[in-house]
Amino acid sequence: MAADRPIVSRAARNAVRRMMSNLYIAAIDEYWESENFARREITTPRHGGARQQTFDTYEASVDWTDQEHTRRALRVFETLLRRLDRDSRKHGANGIEPAELEELREALNRDGYLLNQDLRIQPAPTAASPEPQHTSIPSDARDITHVTRKRLFQHLTSRKVRWFGDLEEIAFLRRLYPLEELPSSDDRFTDAEGDITQHRYNNYDWEDDWIYTDDRFALNNGPDLVLLQFLSQMVHPEVRSDDAEAAILSELVDSMVRRDGYAFVPVAHISGYPVYGAHRLTGADADTAPHDAPSRYTPRPGASDFERIATAVWGRPGAGSEPDQSSPDGREAETGVPGQDTRPSDLPAPLGPYAAVQGVARGQRKDYALERLPMKVGGQAQVFEATHKATGVRVAFKRRLSWRDTPTARMRREIEVAQDLNSHPNYVPVLDANPVEGWLVMPLAQCTAEDRREQLKETTELADLVNALLDVLEVAHNAHADGWIHRDVKPSNIFYLDGRWRLGDWGVVRRPRGQTTSDRTRAEVGTDGFAAPELFINAHDATPAADIYGVGRVMAWALTGDIPVMTQRLLPSAGPWREIVRAATARDPRSRPQTTADLRQLMQDKLTGPVLTPAEQGQALLSAAHSGHPEPVQTFLSFTADHPEDQDLYVGVLTQLLPERAAEGLMRLPAESEVLVEALSSHAAAPQRRIQYADAHRAILWLHRVSAFAASAGSWDLLDEAARAMCVWDSIWDQYRPRDVIAAWLLTLHGAAAVLVASALQDHPDSAVHFRDLLDKQALAPQLRTAISTGASTQRP
């Protein structure tokens, strides 16, 4: 019922009005109309500019004595204030002027409201609050079992619920307990308040959920009434301003205490907000307990108790009629099954406050108040920060820009994949959608991986992100016979939400086999630098290895600080992460870990296994390479190229591989070939260990045989690289036997091979002079003769 005087005073309304001179008229219109207020003609306009007078025409339509009108108008004030603050910061200022905020804050305080740092307006807590009635519950009743209490506390703890809500802990407890009369557990203090202050505020050495097991407060072992009053206060409007969270917590409590004969339901209202309390169930009431009701959704195998309860409580379909089995636009849906489509209420509900949004989702745009400017604009969609009007929950509203078939199909795919993944903790769920109008709604994430790049350089942080991606991709890849393939894993699609990393933007996902529409699949899919090479050749036939590649490129991006470039390798510095990235981003999809389990096992082995030197790891790979199969040879050579600084690996291990086998592998790996041969050359001139003559002897002959194989195969790049490295080693170590072998080979060279080797000798005269005895040989090619002669002349006194 309306009060006799305004709930919000003219002074508070004028304080907001004065700020309107800095805002666009279109924004003022939009925010008032988003709360269903319309302009009202004013007989005598007030002084002020066009913006302030526009504000007046809407403000005049508010019945300030009505609780519901006032609550909606205050939401408009919040939106206007946050817009003003954001615009100010965007133009280099520090937000709304402090003096203006202080004036508004004081006026609201006089009206019984608080304006917090986030520019939210909340009812101010009072010393005495209307208490829920529990007259039907005897003060000594103890029907709520220890099992129920233990599970309830576990669920609250696992969800990190702040039992004291928006208040300080002591302020909350004073609403229920005479703290000055309760004993202290610390003999330095006389009462519980001093005890709590010391250990929660000063030392901070008690767990956040200490209250549940502290016998003084009788929640774990006391009468039912004590626990129920505590839970009532925990979700009280003066304690918890997040209405959606309060509603969800009350549903959780209700689902559990009904097992022991209680209902936990709204029993009163304050300013239109529900106050929850408990009463005993009658026989008829008990028959309607939620845990006995049939559910449309079944928890996954191995689900925790919390997931099972959450499914029962939050997994119910939203309000509304049964879904129409025909496609909303009259066409066959793209699942390949005629006439099927997905409605928001058909999707599994996510956990947390977003279940409240989905619970009333109905696919209507007017249910959301959008900010004027988008947060993000892509090639085919915009994303706006928005408020769900019915619950007040902040969400992300994604709207497609194009009406062509491709973006329409993408948005439908995002809705379809949500049927399998919506309740997964590492998936960004779809809360509401209207594919016909071209929009969908998701939770509003705190940031993306792009925003936390510096933190991701830490092994623990990066491992958390990668494991989150693997968790959700594993479910996606195994959802059906051939699974969903994301095909666009990149930092901007990885969101941080409610303390978890989540993978979003599934618009280019490949459907499971049998549901695909190959005529709509482009040959190229994904983002340059992060997408697997095969996605630019035949994206339709992508396998889970394509997503493994994307995860690997995200690792490389996080660890190196560089943006990946298509077709170019990007590896972090030497260490276990380098080997993980190298395996995950192999160009050939068959050379990568094939499943998320394979990549997880590789990470486990590399990050937690015994610390081996590159030479020790190389020796293990060399054993497989001795088999002669191309794959292990290339793996060994790629690994060696990843560690150019390790002399033991190059001089002691690499040169044990049959040179001809190595040459064949290097011809298939041109990028690795250049790095590898150059590194071997550098170790001759700058030894970090004591190289024995036998080591030098083996290295020179190894490079000679690689050069000879390259010459016979016409692999001129490899010949050029290997011959130059051979000359470096020969000029430094001057080994007689290798010199004789090389001299005999030089006499066989002609044409392009002779030209390339002659160039190497010319650049290394200290090696060329070793072959001056060949100058009187008729078989020596002219180019080699000139190079050797020149080298010999430079060595004369």
C-alpha cells in the first residue's frame, strides 16, 4: 500500500537531476523506458537544460509513495549514475565528482538508503528488523538431523557463500546473538565479540566458515529454531542485496530442510523484497517436497551431492507453455531433424544466481535493459552489458549484426551446444535466447584471459586455465558419437567468471557427425595464429586435435607474450612448458596429443615428473628414433631444435643418430634444420663442457655424411647449412682422419653441389687450407679449386 509521503525525497531526486547535464538525452530516454516509465507532460517546466527537463518528464511519472514504483525508479538512478561515471572515466577524468556523490549519498541516507562504491542503492540496515515468525516451531525441536546440517554447510562452503552477506560478521551476528554474553574461546578476551574481532579482523586466522562448527552459536548441534533463524537472516533483504542469490539460497535451504519436516518460504516483505522464514510442514505439504517431485534433468554419472541437489533445485524448466515443436521461423532446424528447435527453458540450468534468470527466461528482448554502448564488437555480433529486469542480475547480451545465413546458423549452434554443456562449471552458459530475433544472453564475466595475461605466466595459474579448458572440451568432444569441436579456442573466448575459467563463444563449433550441414561449413574456420592449420584446409573434418592445437597456442601466447602468427612456430623458453606446447602445436594433427586425456597426461608427466636434463630426455627419444620410422626421428630432431643451448644434447646425443636418417628427417623439417645445424656449429666454437677429440671427430664426420646425403638428394638448403657447420668444426679441431674422408668426397663433387661447398670453404679459409693437397688433382671441380687456393694463399706468411 502507498505511504503518505514520498519514499525518496525531492532532495535526493534533485541531486540526481543536476548530474543529467552531462548525459545524452537518448540515454536518459532509454534507461527510464527500460524500466517501463513513459514521459509525462509537465504543466510548468522547471529551470534547466533540455537534458534535465527530459529527466523531469520521466520523474513526474513515478509514484514516489509506491514501493514498486520507487524500486524501479532507483534502478534507473543506478544505471544513470554508472553511465555517467563510465563516460567520465572514458574521457580521462576520475568519474563523478566526489562532491556530487556526497550530496546524493547524504540525501539518500536521510531517506533510509545507502549508495555504495559500485553506485548501487540499497536499503540501509536498521538496528531492529522485522523477524520471520516461527510460532509453529517449538524452541526445543531437534528434527533437523546432523546429516542435513553437515551437507547444508558443505554446500554453502563449496559455493563460497558469505553467510554474513553485505554486512560485517559482527554486525550480522548481533542481529541474532547477545555477543557480550557469549564466552570467548581466547582467554585474553571476556566475550565472543572480542574473540571474533581478534581472530577474524586482526589475525584473520579462522576459516571463513568458522561459524558452522562453533558450538557457542549452536548451528551444528542446537535446536532447529536457532539454525532456521540463522538461515532466515542469511537471506534477509537487509543482509543480502543480491536478490537472485537470496532466492537461490532459499531454494537450496528449502530443498534440504523439507527432508526433516520444514518449509523455508517467504513469510513477509520489506519494500517489496521477500523475507524468508520456516514453518512446519503439514502432512499435505510434506507430500509436495521438492525432493519427491519428478525432474526433467538427470545428474551426470558420478555427480557430487551438491550437483544432485542443484539439479533438483535449479534444473527445473522455466515458466511458460511447453515448447512448440516447430522451428520458430517455419524452417527445419539445423540439427538435421525436421521441426526441432531449442528454447531457453529447455536448456539445463547453470548453477548460481544465473539460474534465476533462466528460470523466467522467455525469449523477449524487453526483459533486458542494455547499456547504450557495446562492450565488444566482432565481425558478426555485438555484446552489451545489460540488466535482467525481473531479477536485477547483470548479464551479457549478444546481438548478431548480420542477417545472413552464416551468423544465424552460428547463433543456433551456440544454443544447441548449450543443451550438453550449460551446467558445466567451465562453460559460459546460455541463459536466454531468441535466434529468430538474433540475440542470446550469457553471464557477465569479470574478464577474459587477455586481461590476465601477466598472471598466466605463473605455472599454477596457467595450469588452472588449461585444465579448465580440457575439462569442458572433454565433455564436448565426448557428448555424442563424434562430439562437438570448438574450433576457435583463443584468449578472447576464455572468460573468468565466478572464480573459474570458462570457454565461451561456440559460434563456429562443429556439430557431431550426423547433425552437420556440410554445405554451410566454410573451408576456413577459426582465428589466424590460434586455429590449427587443418581448419584452413578442411574445417568440416576437424578432429579434437584441432582444439588441442588451440589450447597449445594459448599456452604459447601466455608464456611468451607474443601473438601467434599463422604457419610460424611459437615456443616458450626451455623447460617443461616448451615441450608441452611443441607437442600440442605440431603442424601434423596426427603428431599432437589426440585427446584431452592425452594432453592432460603429457602435462602431468612434464610438470610433475622427475626433472631430466635435455640430454637425458634426448637420449630417451633417440632410442625410439633408432627404429628408423619417420615419426620418432622427426620427434627427436624437433626436440633437439627446441634446445639449441644444450651442448651435451648436440655433441653427445645428436651425433649418435645415423647421419643419413637424420638428413632425411631434416629435409622434412626445414625450419628445425636451420636451427639445429646452426646450433651444432656454435657448440664447436664456444664449448661449455670439455669436448674430447673423439667428440669432435664424430661431429665432423656426422656433418660430412649429412652433407653428402643432402648433395646426393639435391637438398641444397640442407647441404649449404651442413657443409658450413662441417667447415666450422674442421677449422677449429683439425682432425686428420675426418679431413681425409672429406677430401675424398670433395673430389666427387660437381655442379650445384660443388658451388655450394666451395662457397662454404671460401667463408672458412681455416678449413679450406686443410685441403690444399687436392690442388694438383685433376678431378677437383674448378669452383672448389678456386676456394681452396684462395684459402691456402691467406695462410701463407
